Amino acid sequence: MQSYKKEFAEFLIRAKALQFGEFTLKSGRSSPYFFNSSKFNTGPLIKELGQYYASAIKENIPDCSLIFGPAYKGIPLCVSAATALSSTLNKNIGYFFNRKEEKTHGDQGIIVGQLPLPQDSVVMVDDVITDGLTKIESVGLIRELCKVEFNGILVALDRMEKNSQGHDAIAQFVDKTGVSVWSIITIREVCDYLKNREINGTVVLGDATFLKIERYLEEHSVRTR
């Protein structure tokens, strides 16, 4: 496993963005883990998060020149990722995002930030893909307004789960849009790395919890790796 993935797994625990226990998801499904990206809510945390996005973008879409964040969660992500990637590659990486509602005065329109050009390599960043509908809408919006294509989408965590219809949301998204999807890390990578490992002197993922997640993924996962 790449070093940035290992560091990211530990970062998720330190930031309390990934928790283990018993959680009821929006779908009503009972899960032994919960990922909450709203925990990245301070300057140091969002700065560090951007560095992991930058590492994954550099690995998977190395020619990226512009990063898009769908409103609202994607807005701080695209800013942080563009800042970190600019520093990593020592070149200017732009960012842009959409408004939920079009502004009709001042800085008019629905797009904010650096407008993409035909030669740009554009990457969308977000936290997860649940049903993929919001990201499908975002791809359509940018295609229509900016006449450019996305070179990829990067999410923080791939939960590797079926959606509420029992399908692989990522596979359906790729089929519908033709845009590839990557993640900083998958839930299986997180669990394999964290199993019985001490983080700040505490084992956060022991054998019993690891087994619960394995059983959960056996029932709800769409991919083994």
C-alpha cells in the first residue's frame, strides 16, 4: 500500500472522521463503521486533507490542471486540493465550483473560480459516492456550460457498497458518464491497515470489529478489492 494511503488511514482516525461502532445510515442500513467528512472542519485538518487528495491526483491523473468541487461539500475540498497540488507539482493548479442557484447580479452565473479551457485536465473531488446522482448532474452541468470533459473523479473513501437499489453506484456512474473514479483509499484498505494497529497508543480496530466489518462487506459489498 502506498505510504500516503497508510498516513490517510491514520489521519481519518485522528480527525475522528472514521468511527467504528453501530450506526444507522440514511438508507436505514445498520453499519459497523461511519465516515463523516464534516469532521475536517479546522484549518490544519482541511490543509492536511488536501495533501492526501493531491497525492492521489498525482498518482492517478498526473496531468491535472484544474480541480472542480460540487457544491457544497466539494467547495473546500477543491480549494484545499488545488493548493496542495500546486505546491506538490510546483505549478499553478486552478479550482472552480458551482453555485446551487444562479447568481443574477455582480459576479453572475453558476460557476465560481477559474473557468476551464479546452486544454485543461479537469478533476472533480468529493468525499464519497453514494448513489452518484449529484455527480452525474455535475458532469452534465460542466459539459453543458464549459464544453469540457472531466479526466477523472477522486473521492476520499470508497465504501465499496451497494446503493439502495442493490447496484454498484461507482460502476453505474462510469457507465453513464464515461468518467473514471478513483479514491484516496477504500474501506478494505483502511481495515487491512488499521487491524490491531495502535494509533496514539490505542487499538481502534481490533479483531472483533474487523470481523463485523468483514461480515458487513460480505453482505453489502460490490467488489472484493
